[in-house]
Amino acid sequence: MNQVNKVLLSLSGLLVLLTITGIVTNLNGDALPRVAAIEAAQVSSMRISSPQASIQLRRTAKEWVVVTPTKVRANQQRVEALLSDWSGGMVADSNANRSGDEHNEAHFGLDPTHRRTLQIRSEDGPLLELEIGSRVRGGSHYLRLAGSDQVFLARLPAGDRLDADLSLWLQPQE
């Protein structure tokens, strides 16, 4: 066996070892966060918040209504579209960080002065409580499930619909 083949064989062995190490690390608790599919029929309320505004929507027997900041009919199509976006759930692309220190929160856009939040609830309790940070190249966002220090990257279902501006949620006049 010549010298070139020995080097290539050594490099191949190293790559196999690194791949196995990566797989074992993922099996030992480095699993990517996952949000289960949300069935629209289960949802009784939603809240979208940003540092500038907050809006809460609630399902009534007949329709969706905005209850905060004021009580008015909600744009039914917009609510249904947002819920449809979450009907497939969400799986993280990658882990970003596990530290909850303030410097990292600001880096990820998850500090209180920048982050948005999404809460989706059923009558029985929360279905989703998500903190939304900065958007990165490729369309993913830094995200964190409420109560967790783990920051991850994922494509955010309904990302463009998660705006707390009241005018976007009002039922259009007919």
C-alpha cells in the first residue's frame, strides 16, 4: 500500500469516528425540539406578543374575536390560516445554545426588548408557548420553548402571520 492510500484510509477512519460520535451525542439527549401538530378544533385562544404590542384572540361559539387590546370581530381567514400553518407541527433544524444568560439572549434576539411570543391554548391548557427571536439567513428563526434554556433554529410555521398589529387581525368590513 502506497503512502497516499494510507493517508486516505486514515482520513476515512477519522470521518467514520466523527460521524459515530455525532450520532451517539444526538442519542444521548441532544435531540432536536419538536412541536406536535396542533388541531385547529382544539384551540380556544391565542396570544401574540412583541415588545410593541400584544393581541389576544378567543374562539366563541360562532367565531373568533379579538379580546385584547379591544373586543372586536377577528379576521376569520387570518386565524384559520395561522392555525392551518401549525397543523403540521414543527421540528427544529439544529440546536443553537443551551445557555440562558442575558448576553446570549440578546445575540439570538430572545431578550425581553426584542423577542416575540406565541401562545396557543386549548380549554385544558397550553398547546404551545414559544419565544421567537431573530430571523437568520435561509428563513429560520432562533426559538425557545417557554420555560426552557435551549435555543434552537427552525422554520417558523405562520412566521409572517405572527404580527401583533391589531389592524391585521380585524375582520374586513363587508
